[in-house]
Amino acid sequence: MATANLRRGYLLGLAAYAIWGLFPLYFKALQAVPALEIVVHRALWSALFGALLLLVWKHPGWWRELRDNPRRLLILGVSGALVASNWLIYVWAVNNGRMLEASLGYYINPLVNVLLGLLLLGERLRPLQWLAVACAALGVAQQLWLVGSLPWVSLALALTFGVYGLIRKQAPVAALPGLVVETWLLLPLALGWLLLHPGAVSGQAAFWTTSQAGWLAAAGPITLIPLVCFNAAARHLPYASLGFLQYIAPTLVLLQAVLLFGEPLEHGKLLAFLCIWAGLLVFSIDSLRAYRRAGQPRSRR
């Protein structure tokens, strides 16, 4: 049974990160729709699909807990704004030839999480973690030096998602109900945007007779299905294994950027990636060692 659960966990984890890694193909299919409008519809359709999903996949007591703790609703409002910002930057990057920077951002993200823990939570870093963060900082610095510009897309994606995770920890709500409530709280803004922009691409009746209308409406399941897979995988896989799988998504984005969409991997960007990859290797080794130490029984004296 344990082996079957482990296999199921790996398959679900691979599915989640593969879908996330293939998101650029979806957003490229909607390239004629502005990034902000895609995010508006992503919030709308995710709220609708999430409500339907909650009817099937029960999470007993989640609404009562939120109702009795209004502070958690406020936190979910802030985290919803952050995840919407992350979506907007990512969609814009994909549809404006900045996929390599988007990939770099999600490679940096685990190291940004470590740094946020140090700065905001008072966590102490182990020596190898310091080295990993230093490698990431070197990658960003050499990008600034050689390319002459700060990789703001990468940093914005890493920071918005890192702070999002940090804030979500303050509202202990299960992954699916949490994301659904975040999208519900975004609904007034999304509906208000559509009302104030009657000339939007999706506001034209002719648009809903095209294939792109179907892609836009699919934003709900496309957003939530990988989250469901990830949530299920997390119950069956060790933390260290799940940590290694997270590199699948940015790797797929990198490969698509170079092989499918012809983004040039210049020397400056390649050096930045090499620095980040070195940092991730050190980080992964440290995480694996820490996981093994935590799993070892303490010797009795």
C-alpha cells in the first residue's frame, strides 16, 4: 500500500508540475487577449469552477472556520491580490517574449523563500543555505552587470509568489478552499473591470463564437486542476521529493522558450541561469541532508 501511495504521489506531482510548466502554450493560444483581461477571466472562471469543485470535493468546516475568524478573510484578500499580480506578470511575460525571465523567476523562488524566512520570520540559515542564496544573488548581479538591466520579471515573480506563500501561512485554510475564496474576493474587481471596459476583446459578442472563447472559459479548470493534483501529491510524497519536482515547471518553460518560441539564450542570461542552478543544487543537497537527519531516530543515552 505504501508503494502504491508513493507511486500515486509521484504521478500526481508530475502531473501538477507538468501542467504548470506547459501553461505558456495555453497563454500563447490567448495571445490576442491582453494579459490583464486574461487574468480577469482567470479569476472569474476559477471562482465558478472552484465553487463547483467544492461541492464534489468536500472540505468539512472550512467556511465555518473562516466565518468565525474574519482576520483570515482579510489575509486571503491580501494573498488573492498577490496571486493575481503574479498571474498578471507571468501572462504578460509569456506573451511578450520574456519566458526565459519567467523561468528564471521560478528557479529563484525557493531561494527567495529561504531569504524571506530569514528577514521576516527570524529563521536562521544553515551554511549551505547561505551559499545557495549567495549563488542566486550572484546570478542577479551578473545579469545586471553583463546585460545592463535588472531582471525585474524574474524578481517580481519570485517575490510575489514568495510573499504569497508567506502570507498564506497566516491563514491556515486548505489549499483548494483558500484559492477559491481568494478568487471570490477578486470577483468584485474582475466584474467591475469588465463593466468599465465594454470595448474589451471578450466584451464583443463575436469573440464568443471563436475558439479563443473556449480557451478563456477553460481558465478555471486549467488553474485549479494542477492545484488539486499538487494537494493530493503532497499527502503521499516526502517533502524532499516534492521539493525536487518543483524544478520541472521552470525547466519546461525554459525549453519552450528556447526550442519552440525562439527566445535567445544569450551569454548573460545563460550565466545567470548557471548561477541559479548552482544555488539550487546546493539548496537541494542541504534540504535532502536536513530531511534525512529529521527522519533518523535519535540515539538513546
